[in-house]
Amino acid sequence: MASYVIEGGYSLQGEITPQGAKNEALQIISAVLLTPEVVTIHNIPNILDVNNLIDLLRHLGVKVSKLAEGSYSFQADELDMDYLHSEQFLQKSRALRGSILTVGALLGRCGYAIFPKPGGDKIGRRRLDTHLIGFMELGASCDYDAGKQAYILEGRQLKGKYMLLDEASVTGTANILMAATLSEGTTTIYNAACEPYLQQLSKLLISMGARIEGVGSNRLVIEGVKALHGAEHRILPDMIEIGSFIGMAAMTQSDLRIKDVSIPNLGIIPQAFRRLGITIEEQGDDLYIPRHESYEIETFMDGSILTIADAPWPGLTPDLLSVFLVTATQAKGCVLIHQKMFESRLFFVDKLIDMGAQIMLCDPHRATVIGLGQAHRLRASTMVSPDIRAGIALLIAAMSAEGTSTIHNIEQIDRGYQHIDVRLNALGARISRLA
């Protein structure tokens, strides 16, 4: 189990370019299974979850070629469907929650897919109902193999269907969308997720020959086609990493420019950070965060305490609430953080409390942060990262704290952030990695 040793109290100076979006990459890379032709993808982040998915596709028979840093070509013309029955496949899939995104593509093109109960972050229940019900609406059968602890789906002749999703699940929508592109007839997905990454998937599928209407809305209409062809695609910058850098800059009193962020695809994120009192200047397609001696949380117009809550797009992504929470600990004022989607994601706050943060955990979904300002800095601590997003929040806290902190289990951070220690050290951070 690798660790970070962080010497806190150093400000950052300079500019940083965000990596390609993890959540988009998992969808886009899975979509290569829909065609036997070459699909070329650029700006792929070099992170553990994405690399593990690429490795899984290689074992499945996909030809993968690295063209340049972050650019790969994929050709799924000789899939080894027998590999789906191997114990190695089940183990690799179980360790990578993103592997569930291969199911829609395999089911749509090959009429058959297997996936085990997935792993991933331990942040509470993460239901699969939306995926499974959507596949069954298209005509697939679904059986659970207790011995393999895996779901087996078959659907040799999928047919389009009107469906109203019980939740606007991003991965659920992506999975159903991929299967529907090769289904017979018209599929309508209502209450569909409409995040930028899902819009990007739709754009790739359209460039591959799919017929999709309603991109960017919560109602997608897909006219099935017989086959899809090759295409080329570039992944967006990662909005979660961009948000992490904004919070990090404020907490460490840094002067930071975040380059090429694709501002139109950030939605409400900059506005939400501004409500914490953080100055963010939009300069071209860059975000510039000047040095903050202090920042003060706004209140609502009636004077009541500010609430920051997650919501489906165009609301605030739940993946950034951990960063908002830790950033608020060094602000002036109070804020209620309401994590609606996952009931275990706020449990890392005990580590921040040990560092001197004033936080009251109201229940599994809500925490009140009493910001004491930069005059009361956090103190160093030894911590264990429980998941990706809590991990980056703890790293931000350690960078702003007095003294030297240690974070264990940083493989969780590696799953979502590319060479984060090297990139931050180039800006003035003091982070050492211990194997």
C-alpha cells in the first residue's frame, strides 16, 4: 500500500492543464466494442481505472495501439467471447466498477454479456437496477449465476422501446444508449442523464453512424442501425480535477492558472465555488485563481446558511462535494454540505475533524462546516484514503495544514488523478511518494 508524505504550508504558483475526463473515458473506451472498425481516441488520462479498462479490453481480444501520449487506437474485430466465462475476466471486472459500461456495447453488438457484482469506491449503495431494467426493456433476458456471482444477459434480437428511467443514472443511460444504437426500431429514453460526458458519448456514436436525437436533453430518441463504423474522438478535460484545483488553490493561498478547461462544459461548478468566496476569473478558456488571503462563504438572500447540494446535470456533480467540504473548512462562515446520492461519502470527515476542522456530521448525507478562516489552519495528521474523491480532499487538506501529513492507500487517488504528486510538485508542492 503506497503512501504520500505531504509537507504542508506551501503555496502553488504557475499553470496546470487538467487531464482527460475519467468518467468520459470509461464510456468512450467501452463504445469501441460496438464496431469491428478502428476507433481512435485522444486525451485519454493515464490513470489506474482507465488503464485497467484498456487492459480488460486487450484480454477480450481488442487490438490496442498507443499512438502518442494519451492517444490510442482500438479495433474490436476479433472479440474472444469465451473470455467472458473465465475467472480472470470476473476478477478484473469485479475490481473495476467502470467495467459495467462494456455490457451495453457487448449486448448490442454480440447479443451476450456477463458482469459480476462490481467493486469501486465504498461510498454506499450503487444500484444496478437502471441498467438491468433498461436491457430487459430492450428484450434481453437477465439471470443471476450465484456460483459466479455474476449477471448473465442474452438478447440476440434487441428491439427498441419507450422507457422512463427510475433515476437519471449517467452510467445507466450510457449503457442503455450503447445497446439501443444497434437495436431494431426506435428507442426512447426519458429521464435520461444529460451530463457533458454523456453528450460526448452521443457525439461519438453519431460519428460512428448511430442515429440519436435529443443530445443534451433528458429525452433521447435512438433509431437503431444495422452496424456502426470507425471514428475519431477527443475526450473533454476532467471537470472533477478542475474543481479540485480550484479548491486547492484557495486553501493553499496559491496563484494558479488552470489551462484549457472547456468552460461551457463546467456548468455550475465555477459559480458554486464563487459562493464560497473564491475569486475565479475566466480568461479565454482558462480559469485564473488569484492568491486568497481569505475567502468568505455567502449566505442565502434571506440570511439563512448556504447549502451546497449535488443534483443531476445541470446541477452540481456529487463527485466534487468532498472538495467543497474541505475547502469550506478554511473559509469564513458556515455551509451545509448535502450529499444526496451516496450515504457513505461524507464519513471521511472524521479525518478532517482530527486535523482541527469544525464539522458536524448531521447524518450520513449532511455535514455542517463552520469555517474559521486561514487564521486557524488545519494541523498535520496521518490518514487513510477511503475512495478517490475523499482521497483528493485529504490531499488538499494536508497541503494546507501545518506540519507533515501522511496519506496511506493512495492507490485510490491514482484511480482518478494522473501523476498528481509530480504535477503539483512542479508548481511548488512538497509531496513525496513512498512505495
